[in-house]
Amino acid sequence: MSRSTASLLVVGSVGLDTVETRAGKRAEVLGGAASYFSVAASFLAPVRLTAVVGTDFPDAHTKLLADRAVDLAGLERVSGKTFRWSGVYAKDFSTRTTLDTELNVFQDFNPKLPAGWGASEYVFLANIDPVLQLSVLEQAGKPRFVACDTMNFWIEGKREALLKLLARVDMLLLNDEEARQLSGEANLPAAARAIRALGPKAVVIKRGDAGALLFHEAGVFAAPAFPIENVVDPTGAGDSFAGGFMGWMAREGVVDPMTIRTAMILGSVLASFSVEDFSLDRFRRLDLTQIRERFAAFADLVHFEKIKI
Amino acid sequence: MSRSTASLLVVGSVGLDTVETRAGKRAEVLGGAASYFSVAASFLAPVRLTAVVGTDFPDAHTKLLADRAVDLAGLERVSGKTFRWSGVYAKDFSTRTTLDTELNVFQDFNPKLPAGWGASEYVFLANIDPVLQLSVLEQAGKPRFVACDTMNFWIEGKREALLKLLARVDMLLLNDEEARQLSGEANLPAAARAIRALGPKAVVIKRGDAGALLFHEAGVFAAPAFPIENVVDPTGAGDSFAGGFMGWMAREGVVDPMTIRTAMILGSVLASFSVEDFSLDRFRRLDLTQIRERFAAFADLVHFEKIKI
């Protein structure tokens, strides 16, 4: 960890996933956007996690987070059952079908930041109700950099709160379909332009195995996805991307165009590992050496000579 | 043109397109894979064009090709009507519907290379019947580098001839859906591996606005697509990519991994210009300075610092 590493806060879901892909099936494994985010980010910077689980949340999952030095002071454990999601992916991973969503204790989630966490310098508001995302922002002081995620459900159902939120964040991460839905523009550069007019200085459009695009005041940056032949489970890839991204931002402690580009690549690196196993299992056997090697592989993946034409 | 520029031959369709997009409609404009290829490549290397048109083919179109110094000795003009295609793109460009295809004189196309062209060093077999692609290869001597394109119609209907062809080419360019169809693999790195086992040492998978991937013995290379906000007409983008690619290969006159990477970017550059206007109209006002500027913009699009993590 570099001396300058800034504090990084995430608020979002922690849950139990039951997932089936061509590679197999796993029941009640650790899931939730904030889980993926925290563990991915933890390789680069210490993370403060704000979330809620029920009394049935397995200690083994808590231990995985704690072992990655995720600060769990904001992880409420309340009476009731933990948030659960189950889904199945098409054999070619082109679509996924949600079989069941049980909000359980997440239904009444009302995030309260522990004492001192309001001063967190980097804040990631994972995909939850924009009203709750706003409430966390109210509790935060003056973070240096705030990024958020969202989804079709909120774009359609809570547009007003979402627009209020967007006016106050530095960056929005969302996938291509969400970008089109939010902006009403089919063309991605046009969609990004429209979204930036709503507030965020930067927009990251995630495109799965087609990589991610960053649109900000310094122009456009394209991060490729790493070609992975044996995809096991794409769940949480976008949240792992956000974790790698924000982890690097917090570790560097500066917000400038070149740091943001590097953060895009580290987001892509962590996302590429995430899909190589079920749940957060790939992160259990991940270390900084492998991260460094894949970062170098990304550099090679896009390298070409600046020749004279 | 550098002194070492090698000879570049293309065989494919030249036709009249009627196309409608959100940007407007054009009737009987210059189209066909070999037209896009030739004009795109002509900015980098002289091109020999083998194709067939009818007696109704407008002189203005022939003149456009001639003005770009495309050698038209192989452009047969035979009695009958020129190949015609008409189609309409969805407003968001996500799909296109073919309204009509009239093969006309293309129906009996039997490419004959003019004297001396059999010694062409670089050969591109654009998307036509693989039986005809093979016949051109028979007429060619020992080209240094042969690339070909194909489509779903031939993968399904002429698989045997296509497999015979693939055993004899150095590189196959195709889009993602075609790669999946040909290989039976949904995952693109797996599809590329399977296709390379059929013969081509290199496979380029074109993904439209998600860029293109090169798989070859030296690994993987990802070329982004240039984010274009005002797409006018995507027709011919893939053929323009092939033109920029092969134009650079012929101009350099060497087949090595770094030259192929640069060719991927020049393919992307020419494709990005192609979609900015209908038909080949963008190429009419294109020059080497603009190509150099966009090449530099591609370098910036993917640039990040090789920092220490």
C-alpha cells in the first residue's frame, strides 16, 4: 500500500447467490455488488463496507471479507434472512434469466455510516435505490471522488431521485443498455454526452466482453476486455470492474485523466479474474503478482507501434 | 508510397446499392465489397481489382475507382445488369434488413486474372462463393499473404469448398456471428482457436462498434473501434477494414506480428471513416493527413501508462 492511499467507502448489496452456468451450479454462495466490489478493490486499497445481512449469513463469508482486510464496521447484521438472488445463464452467456430475487433484510436497508466514515475520500455507491445512494451522500462530508452504478429498474422507476443523484456524483458506471435507456440515445458516444450533461463529469460504459469506454472532459478512452476462453460465471464482473477502478483511484489519491485511464485497466483486470470462477472464488487465490502480470498482458493486448504512415 | 510496396490483388463484388438509414436514403450508389476494399486500400498501396459489372454501370463510378489509381484491368464489363443490393438499417443500427438482392451479371462471374496478376504478392478474396475464391487462388502463383472473408450463406451452403479454401489461406476475416457459426463455439477465443485449426494462421474477428480481435501465433491483439457519434451508413465498414489492413500489409511488404498489429489499426481507421457518409463518399474527401491524424487518435484512445502496481 502506498503511503498516500486514501479512504474508500462502498455501500451496496451483500447477499447469497444461487447461480447456474454451462460450467456448473452453485447454491447460496457469496454474492452482491458490494461483496465483489470490496474484495476486488481490497487488492489495491483498504475498503470500508456498508451493507446489511441477516442472521443466516454464514460466518465463512464474513471471514472471506475480513481476511481481505475489508472494514466491516458498516456491515449491519439484523434479524431476518439475507438478500438472495438466483439466476441461470444461457450456454453462450449471451443472456441471463433471474429465477428469483428475495430482498429479505435488504428491503428495509437504510444505510448508516459508522462514526468517522463520513469523511471517506473516495465513495462508491453500488447499484441500490437512488434514494439510499443520496442518503449516503448526505452522510458523507466532501469526498474527493464519488462514483455510482445504477440499473434499468431505477432508471425506469426512480428517475427523479436518480437525476438528483447524478447531479452530485463525479462518475457514473453503467452498461450499454442502461446508457441507452437513461439517455434515449442509441449511439454510445451520444448517450455518454447526454449523461454527462446530467451531472457526472465522467461516464464509464461497460460492454461485457467488448470492454469498457470512458467518456470525460479529457476525451475518450477504450479499455478492452481480456479474452477469456474459459468463462465460468460472469456474475459480479461489473462490480469487480468498479472495485478495481476505485481501488486504484483511492490508492493513487489523485483524480487526473491518466490515473483514471490506469484505473479503467485495473477495473478490467479485476473483472477478467472475476469471471474465471464462481462467486468470489477466483479472488481467494489471487495475488498482486497475478494482477501485475495481467496488467502487463493488457498493455500487450493493445500495443502497436506509432509508425510513420 | 514506399519503394518496397508489394502488389495487392482483390477479387469480389462491385455493385449498386440502395440504402436507407436514419441519416437518409441513397439509390443506386457505388457498393460491393471489392469497391470498399479497393478504395480504402488505395490510400496505402496500389490495388488490382478483379470484378464484374454490367453495361449499366455508371462511368462516374468507374471514374471514382480510376481516380484512386485502382487498376481496373480485371474489371470485366459484360452484357446485362450490374449486381444490386438494397437494404434498410434500424434507427439504432443494431440490425439491417435486406430488401432485395439481384445477382444479375454476378450470377455467372468467373474471375479471370489478367496477364501478370497471377504473380500478385498480397491477395484478398472478398466475400464471394468459396469455389470462386479457390479458382482465384489456383490462378495465383505463390502469394506472400492471402486473406479471405466469408459469410453465413457460404458457411451453411458451401462448407466443403470453404474448408478447402481455409486450408490454403493465411488469414480469415469474419464477424463474430460468422465465427460462432463456422466453429460451433460461442466463446470468441475458443472460436478463433477452432478456426485456426482449420488452416488460417491468423483469424480476425470483426465486432462492429466493439472493434476487432486478432488471434494468431503471436497471441491476441485487440483493436478498438473509433467512437463515431454521427454514423451515417455502416455498409462496407468491414470491407474498408480489410482494405486498410491489406493496404498496409502490401505497403510494408513484410508479414510479422508488429506489422499485422499496425494493419489492424489502419483497418480500423479506414472503417471508421467509411461509416461517416453514404457509399464511398467519405473516401472522396479523405487524404493521408486525415488518416495520420486518426491513427494518432487511435493511439491516444488506448493509451495508458505502464505504471508500477
